[in-house]
Amino acid sequence: PACATRADDPPRHAAASSAAPQAEQRRPNIVFIMSDDHAYQAVSAYGGEIGRLAPTPNIDRIAREGAIFVNSYVTNSLCGPSRATMLTGQFSHLHGFTRNGERFDNAAWNWVREIGAAGYQTALFGKWHLNYSPEGAGIQTWKVLDDQGKYYNPDIITPEGRSVVEGYATDLVTDFSLDWLEEERDPDRPFAILIHHKAPHRNFMPAIRHLQKYLGTEFPVPTNYFDHYDGRPAAAAQEMTIYEDMYEGHDLHMTEAEGSNELRFDRWPDDFARMTPEQRAAWDARMQASNDAMNEAGLAGRELALWKYQRYMKQYLATVAAVDDSVGRVLDWLEANGLDDNTIVVYTSDQGFYLGEHGWFDKRFMYEESLRTPLVMRFPGRIAPGTRVEAPVQNVDYAPTFLDFAGLPVRDAIQGRSLREVVDGDAPADWREDIYYHYYEYPGFHSVRAHYGVRTDRYKLIRFYGDINQWEFYDLATDPGEMHNRIDDPAAQPIVARLKTRLEALRAQYRDSDGPAVRDPLTAVAKGRRDAQ
Ligand code: SGN
Ligand code: CA
């Protein structure tokens, strides 16, 4: 990574002097709810057909009573890098956590430790995924899922050690959070609680109460479900299609044969093996008929691919239902305890996700569905109900936002900006007009090549590098599905040239020197490969 200032360099302003007790009480509480892999297409506040069929009324309530960010993006569409970015306010190349499997330096500066030192009570429940445990990250209270976390009876890690806790992950994380708010918190000091769910991450196991919720619903198949990736070699080389790359047992919960409850290929059998016999029996009782019907139909080829899309949507959206329940419980608790007025509630995901667009699940690409991430925020009195924020925002903005609302100075090393500046719906004149993105994890799961790029309000320019060297250019106004790479279109050359200059400027501004420079020519080998497409 480029050598640059880290967020743990000294703040540009002197630390805020300790607040008077009365002011202390007025400092807002922060409830930062994040799910894992929740596509904005599956949040009904964003509109769209999926949200209509599978609404999220509680997440929508945050938007209705506060703001919805309709141009919310990540900086690197992957769990660990996103979380490190949210904690530090920096792009991946500066905090150094560019890909999953790296270890976040828990000693590095993060906003949670900072507001804790300034008098907030801080707590984290759920997925961490930056290290084995958050030990040393300066979060005062924590109880986390092991690594990615399991849906049923997950291993839970606390400062005292690890244990298996019986229950459904989304509900357990909510219980831990409400127990802490109710019983352990000091009511005289402000708090920041991070409620970070495992759902709806792979392997998409719904709670028993939601298993049949969408079994009878037909979801609209994206028009580019059977994408052939013409002119997009990196898209063609991925391994993340629903029809070829999902594990039939593990992800889609398909069974071997009619009358059998034995799962088809299940790469990590522990997710089901750890269920209690009662949980497994309840699961089978609800899924058997659907699985039997699938086996009886003997589907193949295109029909099977379409069936898999429907099964994926039913299971994924049913895990979202539990997340929405959780948000409702938290909002109700705040209201019942008179805390809703002085509490900022944020709901987001660590990145977006594909719901069958281009045939895919997972994320990583700079294409819209995984570049975008849902973001809604409520703060009564400070954010007007029904605010729609059009300004482009990124997950580098969360850390400065929390510091800013807590009355703390924002450090120079933070690369984002406080969202307080845009939550009235009007962005200041010098707010960013475009966003920068950089994905690194290759080789890796799903085989998405490293790439970086710029997105303006209308255009997108991406450079894939490594063993596939390729530029891509999209006009989102005429091609919102990003099906036509117009990088070689003569009519596009003036705008492509302008975007390359802009991309170079963004890389300089954010001090990213990872990957080839914008002006580096494509290599002969890679060019040959591209021409052979
Ligand atoms: C696991 C998943 C992948 C997923 C990564 C990263 N496979 O490896 O499909 O892309 O996590 O996800 S799984 O079968 O083991 O679930 S992330 O959200 O943590 O970035
Ligand atoms: Ca994720």
C-alpha cells in the first residue's frame, strides 16, 4: 500500500474539552445496525419489484422518519475491507485491509475507540470478521460471531472465551444488544452500539418462522440473468453464477431425491450438522414438500437455472425478514425507553449484492448492484422525515459522521466527509461529484479480477488489471444494466479520455498507487487475450 498518513496520526484539532454534565446528556446515542450482503434491491424503501414482494417495513421506517441515501456506495465491495473502511474512514490502501483473510490492526485508530475515550459507552454485537476477536480494538463491550458466523447455534466469542449459543443468529444478536441496552448500560452516559448481523450472507438459512414465507412467491427474473458477458472478459471469467457456482445443498438447500431429506452437495456440512434435532426436524417439515416437488419435476438446463434463482430469492429474502424484525425490535425499544429522539439510527450493509443480475450472487465487481449499498439514517430534530439524499456518499463517510454528531473533531487522515453536511438533502457546493473504487481480492473466491474505477452521476470507467487487462466504459443513462462495454466506441472517446484524467486525479487525491497507473498501457499478452474475445 501507498505510504501515507494513518488515521492514528494526531488529530488536527485539540481534543474536545470534557463536556459539562448537561451537555454530556445531550450528546446523541448512536445505533449502527449493519447486515452482511444486503442488496439495496431487497430494501423496499428503495422501490422496485423485489421490495414490493418482500417488504422491509422496519428498515423503511428509518427512511420514512429520516433520510434515505439513494446514491450510497462502497469503496471495495467485500466484507473485511468495508468494515475496516467504516472504522477508519479510509480507503483500503491506507488502512491496509485490502482483502478478506488479512488481519486488521486492532491497535489502529478507529472511531469507536475515539468516542469511547470521549465518554461514550461502546458495544459491539454480531459479526466482526476483521480478526479472530475485537480484543484490543478499544470497543468496551463485545460479543461476536466467530469469523463469518453460523445461522443456527453459532459459536460466540466474548472476552471470556468461546461457546456455542443455541438459537438463530439474527435473533441472538438482537437479544444480546437489547440485553445490554436494558441491563448493562449506564443510563447517564451516551452510548454507541454496533449491531452487526450475519444475515443475509451465504448460506442463506432463514429462521424456522420464516422458512415458508416466500415459498409461494414468484420473483421477477432479471432480464440479464442469462448474460453472455460479450465484450466483458472479467465478467466472463468470474465463478459466481447462481446456476453453476452455488452449492446445491449448502446454499440452495436442495435435497437428493424425493422423500429424502439428505442435502445435495454441501461443501461445509457444519452449518446443518450443528442444528439441534428439533431444529432440523422443523426445517425438514417446512421444506420437504418444496424439495420433493423440485426432485419430482426432474429439472435440467434453463429450467433448473430458473428454479435455482427462485429458490435463492426465497431463502435470501426470508433471512432478510429476520433482519427487518430485529430492526423493528430495536426501534420499538428506543421508543419505549424514550430514547428515540436523541439517538441516531443507521441501517446499512457491508456492501451490495447480486440478486440474479448477470446471473450472479455475491459482490466484488464495481457494477451497480454490488457497488451500491443500502443506507438509511434517522435522527429526529436533525434529519427531517422523508429526506432523500441524492449526493454520492461512500462508506469512508461513516466514521467522520459519527465523530461529527458526537461533537468530536474529524482527523485529516480520514478520507471521507461527515454526512451531516448532506442530510438536509442539499449538498454543499464542494461535495464530491464522483466516487472512486478499488477491488483487490484476486486470486480468490469467485475469481473476480482486481480493478479500480470512477463512477460519475452518469458514466462509469473501470480498469481490470492482472491476468486480464481491460478497460470498460458504461453510459448508465442508456445502459443501466452495464451490458455494453463501449470502451472502443469512437463516439465515446472524448468522455473516456476525460474520465481517465479524472480517475488519475482521484487516485492522486486519495493517494492510491496500488495497481497499474492509469496511463500504463495494457500489456501485449493481455491485449492479445482481449482481442481474442
Ligand atoms: C465466503 C463465501 C463467499 C464470499 C466470501 C466473502 N463462501 O468465503 O461466497 O464471497 O465469504 O464474503 S462460503 O460458502 O464460505 O459462505 S464476505 O461478505 O465476508 O466478504
Ligand atoms: Ca459481506
